[in-house]
Amino acid sequence: MKLYPLVLLLLAAATLTVHAAPISMTEEERQHRIGAIEKFVNQALVKFEPSLTAPVPNADTRDYAQAALAYLLLGNGNDASVAKAQAALERFMSIQNMNASSPEFGKVPWNAAKPEIHDGNAIEFSASAMSSIFISYGDRFPKSFLDKVRPHLHAALVAVANHNQKISYTNIALMNASNQILLGEYLQDAAAVTAGKERFEEWIKYTRANGIAEFDSPTYSQTQISLLYEIYHNVRDPSVKAEAKLVLDYYWTELAANFFPGSGGLCGPNSRTYSFLANDSNLTHVYYLNGLPARLSKAYSNLNDEVQILAPALWNDYTPPVEALLLAGETPRLILQRWGPLPGQDRSNYITSDFSIGSASHSNGAQDRLVTATLASMKPLPFISVIPDQLDSPYGNIHVMESGGHSKNHHLTVPISVAQDHGSVLALLDLAPGLEKEASSSISTDVILPLHPDSLVVDGKPVAWNKDGVPVDTNSVIGIREANGAMAIRIFTAETAPGSSPAFFLKNDGEEWGAARLVAYHYKGANTQLKVSSLRSGILLLAGHCASDTEFQSFLQQAKNWSIVQSDEGALWKVKAQGTEGSSKTLLEASLDLASKETGPRSVNGQPVSLPVLSINGVDWAEKIWAKLP
């Protein structure tokens, strides 16, 4: 029986103890896992197929190309699969702009039936599938069809070449490079290949210096890693193939290090998540296919993503390094990393067998999750996350229309400054920026909590719920215990808008998702545009190991005893938090410039915060991997 050098980490559900013993995944197990993902792909194809004959192509345009690839992958390029793929590609070609004099030449709509969506990335996603289709299966199509499609591929390449996006837009920057390299090779367009290589080199240079900009995204990490698989599998140039392998090794090091067996998926702060409560299914499926004990979920799953996930598993020509996968079982571990060149564009994540807790100190956007924790459990507990909110519902259930026409979950994008030492996190936020632009009836700092952990207490006492919420204040400590993991949370300041009074509550209005929230209202009243210079919010989060109720009460008392001192130096808001983490004294200092809205100086135990590109338990993995570049 053939064995694959993948690490299968075992989670002992009864004790929630992680065992990192490396074992090999047999071919039988590998095929079983592929079969599970194939089911998702087939389910998505069933939903998609009516769009093949609809009067107007009403699927997302990228899905026509991805469906074609799916048919070829699942049918291994037999006649029936080629015919289905051809039908899907015909629909794609019918809506591509082929007017050479048009500024939109080569582009496609995101969805021909939804003209309100204006997303220039549509051609990138569609072209991405095209390269794999024609490089791997081009010889299966009739020559007449290849002759017909070739001008469309040239047009797509023109649109891709004209699609200039900043290099920190990680998934699109990689997609743009991949499309130019691979379509350029297939079409024998040397200029396109050169441009694509230069784009890829630019992205590598930026990432080597600053880390991955779309960092640890439950949604887009899968897209990024799938694009790298695509380059590695399809490219003819051996030097580009070697670079793609090295970048894949880097990704797997970071993603495996941030895998939490206690919840079966990614943990820690992240950019661009389409669920504030949990992980999207995308990256979880990638973990699963590579031997980690991921918990499969159907949450936010679509055809494009599932095909991107399945293809590398069927190609089976890249295996993540064993030393990278082993990181997923190393406990405790402290991951320190950067995700950009600006002050505060960094990330800390501390993982034990019982919990993970992490923080990032610069806002990435309206779908980031910058201060977050997870407790090890077999229950589907929601993430504990700090969400600055103007909807009076921080759970992500209310979607907001973005400028491009997509409707997405949303929270306020705010300045933030965070200092973290292992399981202790001090976070400062300013919710004022942008409030003058649109009217609001509610502005709040929310901490999403699991509604049904083993214990949920306020100042050590069980919560007595009522329909209006349980009143708390700046001295209240919310305690959560699940198995041997515990969290203590305190919102110690919440500046209010003029005319408002401080209002703090514990609410269970997320019951349908198994969630509650600690909420501090900065404003609640008539719908109005708020013109305020600042709305400060300060949160202290502590995580620890508690094997008994006695230890839990002692942990909560330690949290109560933390001292917090605030001061102003001009526009600089400074906070010093000092207390005990276990048996160790901890001093966290953070500051936020309320004028420039930038992260100020931070320190941990007297040492200024200056994080590396990627360090795991003190080992500089970034340099260890990037040093292998030619």
C-alpha cells in the first residue's frame, strides 16, 4: 500500500489533548478525503447546470470556466466530460467583450444577469481556470473548437495585462501573475510570460520583506494557495516552478502553524473573512485534503472555490513539507508575523491545547477579525471576537452593499493598537473615523461570545439572562470556560458621543448562531451623522488553563486584579495594563494617535513591539525558507 508523507494529527476528543505523532496517510485515506470534496463539487455542479441552458447566462461568469475544469477533472478528459466542458466554455465566450476597439475588450461581467455588480476581477478568476483547462486538456477538444476559443484567450490575456492592481491585493496579484505566465505560455506570447514573471517576482519581493498582505484569510488563503498550485502544476519554466514550490512551502508553514486542532481549523486574527462567527469552509477543506484533522463544513462554499480546492488534490504533484505540517501539533506555540510595511501591520497568535488567542494591530478592512480567541471544544462554538459595529448586530448576519455591487458582512474599519504577551491582550480602538459620512442609530464595541460553553459568568456568577440584556460596567469581568480552557474579558473604557450615556450589557441576541455578546454602546439614539473627534474603546482579554472550577475562579480573580492606567500625551492615548498571567507578571503598553488615527508605540514587559516577518516559537521561518530562493 502506497504511503504519502503527510502528517495526520490526532485530536483526542475526550480530553481535547493534541497529539502530534506523525503518521502517514495511506492512499486509501487520501482517496477517501478526495471523495468527500468531490461530493461538494458535484453538489455545486447540480446547482450550476441549469445556467447552461438559461436564456441569459445567470451564473457567475467565473463558474462557467470552473465548471468546465470540474467536468474535465471528474471525467478525466473523456468524451462526455469534454462535451460538457465545451458547453460551459461556449457560454463564457458568449458574454466576453470581443470588440477590439472597446476599453472593455477581453473583459467579462461578474454575472450577466446582475449588471449592478461591477467587478474587474471577473476576468482574472475566469482566465485562471482557462490556463489549467487548455494546458492539461487542450488536446482533447476538437480543432474547430480550439480555433474558436483561441481569440477569446488572447482577448482575456489583453484584459488581464491591463488589469493593474496593487501588489498587496494578494489573491489578485497572484492571479494576475499566474494568468499572464500560463496563458502566455499556452499562446506562445513571450511578452505576456515576461510580464507575468516580473509580476510574480515583484510579489515575492514584497512578501519576503513584509509578509502576506491578505493575511491568514479563512476565505482568500485558499484562493492564494490554489493559484500557487496552479502555477506549480502547469508552468513550463523550471525556475518559476521552483519559485512556486518555495512559496507554497512558505504558505504551508504559516497556515499549518495557525491551525488549531482544538477547533479543527484556522485560528487567530485574519483579514477578509466572510464569517465573523466561524471559519469559511474553503481553507478547512484544504487542510483536510492534506491530512490535518480539519472539521468539514458547508458554510460559504461555492463552485469556484471547491474546484480550486479539488484540482491540486487530483494533480497530486506537490506535498507540503512534513516539518511544516508538524507545526500544527506543536504546543504551546507563539506565532509572530508581519503583514505589511506600516506600523502595527503585524500579528500575534498564541496556541495551546486548550485555547488560541491572537491580535493584529492595524485594520485591514470591513471583513477582518483583529482580536480573536478560540476555545478547544467538540462543540461548534463561535469565535470570541472584538467587532466594532454600527448595525447593533455584530454577528455578520446583516450584509452591506459595497461599491462594486457585492453584498458582504461588514463592520466598522477603525484604528487599533494592540499589545499581546502570550495569553494576555490589550486592545485600543477608536470608532470615530467615518461616522460623519453616513447616519447611524447605534455605535458599539462588541465582543462576540459563545452562548453555550461549559461556563459563562459575570464576576464569577452564572449569567441570569433577560430579554433586555444583563447590565454590566467597566469593572465587570466576563468569564468563559470550556473544558480546560478559560477566557476573561473586560471592556474597561467606552467613550460616548455627546448626549449619550455609557451603556454596557451582556446580550444573548445571537442565540440562533449559538452566540452572545458583550456590548458597550458609544451611541444609541436617533439616526444621525456623528461628528466626534474620537470614540475610544479599551478591551482586556486574558486566556488560561483551568482544569477545575476552583482554578477558574482563581483565574477570574487574577483578571479582576489587573490594573489599568490611562493617560493622554497630546493626541496620543496611552494605556498601561499590568497583572498576572499564571505565575508571571505581565506589563502591556499600547497607544493610539487620535489625530493621525495611527498605531502608536507599544511594548510588552518593557520591550518595544517589533515583530518579524514570520517567527514560530522563536525560529525565524521566513528567513529559513526565503533564503532558499535562487
